[in-house]
Amino acid sequence: MSVEIVRNYFKENNIEKEILEFPVSSATVELAAQAAGVEPARIAKTLSFYTKEKDAAILIVTAGDMKIDNSKFKHYFGMKAKMLSADDVEPLTGHAIGGVCPFGNPESTAVYLDVSLKRFETVFPAAGSGNSAVELTCGELETAAKAKDWIDVCK
């Protein structure tokens, strides 16, 4: 399970945060919010897109109530936003659908954080499985995810 990948990633990077494992699914924003007992907007959803070459993933972590603005995405990345196909999610992110997160990804994966997260003291990204999460401040998320940048690509 890729929650073990995240657990090992945290250990290797001296990230001392408890991974929350729920007895119920947290594979969608709504389910994750219910499992964590928080408003859906505080769920830090990780969206996965192809790079221009389509050989790696771009991960964008956004607040749970936001959607990608295609024109902002195109302006920032210089290409149209194309989400990974179901068959490419695990090979390109290291995690299965429902557990995609910005931790323990392949070296070729670029992680960006959307500014929509900054309105919260803490957020809850997935931790590698469809029933896990971790509570982090935005600063902790930026460090743990080894994020390339904070960007504004949502509406």
C-alpha cells in the first residue's frame, strides 16, 4: 500500500507527523471531510496532470472547494490542462486513485501548491491510501511536499 510509501518518506525526511488512518473511505473530498471531521474546503486535494511530454506528472494541491481554472493553468504552464488517465495515475504518481498525495512521488513528479490553501491554519492532504490523511500547516505541507512553488490556478 502506498500509505507505507508515505510513512517511509516521512521517516526518511524527518517529518514527525501522525498519519491518520480512518475506518472509512476518504477517497473523495466529501468522504475525507467526514472522516477527518472538518469542512470540505480544508481537504487538500491533489490533482494530477500530464507534463508537456506526457511522461511525468504535475501535481497541484488545492483546497477542497476549488476547481482548476483552465486559462490560469495554461498561462502558468504554457499548455492545456490534461488530467492523468486512470491507467497512468499510479505509475506516474506512485499512488492509486483516492490516495494520490504530494509525498513519496517519483523524482520526475513536480508538486505545486495552490494559494487557495493559505486561508486555513491547517489542511488535510491524503497520505497514500483511500482512507488516510495527515494534518499539516501550509508551511509544513510546502516543506513535506518539496513543493516547487505556490501558484494561483484555481477558480
